[in-house]
Amino acid sequence: MSESQNIEYKSSWHEEYLDWICGFANAQGGKIYIGKDDNGIVIGVADYKDLMEKIPNKIKNQLGISAEVNLLQEAGKHYIEIVVTPYSVPISLRGRYFYRSGSVKQELTGAYIKIGFFRTDSDLLFQDEIHGNLFEQVEKTVDFLLTKYTKALISYEGLTRVETYEYPKDALREALLNAVSHKDYTGPYPIQISVYADKIMMWNYGRLPENWTVEDLLDKHSSQPRNPDIATAFFRSGYVESWGRGMDKMKNLCLEANIPVPQFSCKGNDFWTIFRKDIYNKEDLSKLGLNERQIKAVLYVKEKGKITNSEYQVINNVTEQTALRDIKALIENAIFIKAGTNKDAKYEINNVG
């Protein structure tokens, strides 16, 4: 039997074959035979007794998994069979990830996440790198984003402390899971997250499926992850569904949290997911240069859902012309959007960012 996608022949044992075991574990599993030449002919290994103890320990200690290691014999020659089963979670070897693609072992390069807090695009204040297995990376990154990089509003319901985050936790996790599942690991670039005072920008190296557009992602679509083994691991662990609903889920979570829906863009290998926080509070609206009447109107719409010109006049005790001028400025600043005709016009908060 010749070598195939799931079978490798090695004449002797070397430490680097742990890479192959890692690759099999992250793919469909496979077998490695120690003591066979490239044609599958048994040539035997002299140190089989030592290897029968050494190999299982190496696999367990360095990969954190178990593999079936069997001592076989043919024509008086001993050889070893290593049977690797597929794992539902990504397996790493000393912080590096390998997977079996066809008959080739590939390394998942750039398999970590980088976060930075920026005052402006050119002014980086601090940063972190998140390493570990892919599950740990996602959870640690979400934790860093919510506890170090953004603020939480503290309130109490009776004696119970309640934390309200600037961004919905599940939406951030969904975006990270999408990034990890769809990243092109042939490029040595980590997932990069730029955090600003008013937004979070997630960058991922990877193209959309052929002939797809961002608009296709926002409509109902099939699930076509770039890395199906990673996506399957997340699915089996209950982290994601397999219906291609991630974008819709993020959108709904943001709407429920009363923040703009996330924006998505893809140019070449640059895929961006951008979250914007709720700026509809007195402090942030003042920073935008709004006057007191406009701030009052925005907070009114935030509570009521809409406002008319007549209502604007009433709550601010101003003329129709002043109300028109104020509302026009709110529309030009992309804070309000207009719904309806001039006579029956209503104004709502712009939740598309």
C-alpha cells in the first residue's frame, strides 16, 4: 500500500514527526508507520522497545492527546504503527498548529491574535498578543476586549452587580470565531484588532469564496468556511452553528444592544469587521459638537424610537425653522435618518454606523 492522505511511512523515528501527528489530529486522522520505506516495505526498527515507551509519552506531553501505538512484526522485523484519531478541538505543538491537506503537512502560520488600543491611526497606546489553542485565543481575546480595552457600565439590581458592556459580548465572540475559521493560514499574519474610543476594527487575512460579495454574506447563504476542520471543531463544541448565520447574528445582537450594526468590507485579502459603540449619550454627543437642543432630541429618539419636526419644536421650545436647521445638521452628521415624505417625515437614529 502506498502513502496517501491518511498514511505516512517513515524508516525511523524523528522528533519532527510530532508535526505530522499534530496535522493528522487537526484533519481526518491517519496512521504513521515507523520502520517502513517509502514504498511501504517493512525494513524494521532496532530500538522498537525504547520507542514503544518514548513515542506515547512524547505525544501526550507535547500535544496533550493520546494516540494508539502498536508494535507489529513482519518477516521477523519489528515496526510501529501510530494511529491518530481526529480531534474536535484544534491541537497545537509548542504553540504551532499543523494540519494534513491531501498528502502534505501544512503549518497554520500567524495563528495568534494581536490587539492594540489606538488614540489615532498613528498613535498606539498599548497592545497585547494572544496565544494558545484556538479556543483559548477566542475566549482570552473577548475577555481582554471587555476588561482592558473597553469600559463597562456598573449598575445594581437589588444586591446583584450588573455590568453592561459597550459592545455585546456574544457579537464580539462570533466575529472572532468567524475570523479564526475563515483566516487564510498560508499567510504569516495574525488576526489584528484595533480598538479606538468609539469603535473596534477586526482585520483578517482572507478572501471571500469565489464570486461572492459582502452583500452575499449579509443575505441568507450557505456555510463555506475556508478551514472546515477548524469550523467543525467549533461547531462540535457548541461555539457556532453550521448554517452561515454568523453575520445576521452579529447584526441582531448589536441592534438589541442599541448600537449600530457592524460593518463588513473585503478588498483583496483584507477582510474587516467594524463595531461602533453607542455614542448616543450626553458625553459623546457633546464631543461631536452637538448643541443642547440636538442632544436632547437624540436622547428623545433613543427612548421613543423617532421624532417629528413638531415634537422637536415642543421639547426644545423653538420655531419650525430652527428645528429644521438642527435636524438637517443631525442628518448630515449621519446621526439621524429620515423616514417618510416631507409632510409626514419622522427622524430615527442611524443604526447602520
